[in-house]
Amino acid sequence: METTSIALDREAYDLLRDRKRPGESFSQVVKRLAGGRRPLSSFAGAWKGMPEKTLREIQAERKRLRELDEQRFERLLNGRD
């Protein structure tokens, strides 16, 4: 594979390093971050085979977060946030 060197200032390097996962190369980090968004359809079936307990926990957390969003929205509307 052909390689090319690039120069990054320290801040850019630190940002990239902080997003690097264990065992991941800097090239892989750049590809992951710059690769663009995946189409929603690519997630189809992602929860297939997930234990029922885990699905219930996810649903409960989503409900809790929706309720928190609604509360914050009300505070914003009333000028209290």
C-alpha cells in the first residue's frame, strides 16, 4: 500500500490520538472519522439476536432520555434554563 506523510500541528495530532481506539492505526482512525455517514439501512438487523433483557434496558433508557428532553424543553420554553 502506498503511503503519504502529512504534517499536523500538536492540537490536531492530540485530537486524532484521543480518538484512536486500542489496536487502531492512525490511518484507520482517519478513514473511520472521514469516511462519512453510513446509510440508516446498514443498521437493519443490528439488534437481531440481542437478549430480551438488553432490549428492555435499552427501551427503558430511551424512555428516560425522552422524558428528560421533554422536561428540558419545558424549562427552555418557560425561560428557566
